Amino acid sequence: MKLPQMDLAFVIPAYNEERLVGACLQSVVDEVERSGCSAEIILVNNASTDRTGKIARSFPGVTVVDEEKKGLVHARKAGFDASTAELVANIDADTQLPRGWITTVLDNFSRHPELVALSGPYIYHDMALHNRVLVRIFYYGAYLLYLLNRFVFRVGSMIQGGNFVLRRSAWEKAGGFDTSIAFYGEDTDVATRL
């Protein structure tokens, strides 16, 4: 399938993620190569004290932005500000993109020009099995909520913080990231304002 021509940037905030950031970046690089699209890959080194920045800099094509102000929202904002693409993918440094991720994203944004954000689940590779089971249960509940919102109420739904894509123009119109949010909740804020 020929991919639609759309600008795409990846913003990956990272704080002391030396153990997992390499696998994350490799999954993004591999997916970009598989898809054949061009994409910005921006890792935001959020005041890490370990080798996160050094590992990220070892990947050709990855831009590292050093953000000294600690906090996930500050890191996401720094990456967003450093990117230029219309579609900005936000993934966490402990996630890995599955095969076909870019194709799915570009296809959905191409077919639905009114779409302002897209989100999906992700697998926590660094969690204990019992915690992954609890997350899976949460996803089933969230999927039911999504179906209810989409087909009954005809409104948007939730955004998963470690795996979402924003349309830049819509996010700028909504006012961008609220840097008063300390850590958790930025995804809820995004979903509410979009």
C-alpha cells in the first residue's frame, strides 16, 4: 500500500531510561524504514543522570533535545516545539512500535481529515505479569468506553499518554501543553481540550 504524503514527527520524552531507550528508538527507526516515509525522530532527554542522552545520540537520524526542566509535560512541549511536522506522535521511551504502526496512523489521518488526535494501547514490556494483566483489563474497559462514545454519543474518547498522535494545527489552536501539570494527567488534558 502506498502511504499518503503527510509530515510525521516522533517526540519521545525520556528520564533515566538507559535500560529501555535503545529498544524504543530501534523500533521507531525500523518502523520508519519499513514504511518508507520520512519522519523526524526527537528524543527529549529530560534532565537524565544516566546514559539516556548518550544512547540516543548513537542513533543516526535521531535529534536529541536536552530539557533541564524536569517533568513529562515540559519534555513533551520541548519536543513538540523542536518538531516541524503536522502530525506529532508522542510515545514513551519504554514503548516499542509494532509493525504497521505508521501505516495505520497515516491511513487514518488521510481518510479522516477531521481527525485531530489518534491514540491506541501499548504493551508494558517492563512490568511484572500481574501488572500487565491489570493493564489489559483496563484496556478492555477503555475499549468499551470508546465504543460507547463513538457510536452512541458520537464524541471523542480518551488518549493513551504513551501512544498518541496530534494534528499540530489543532493542538496549537487548543493552546498547546499545560505546563502546570506536574506528571500524570497530560493525556486527559489533551483529550478534553481537543
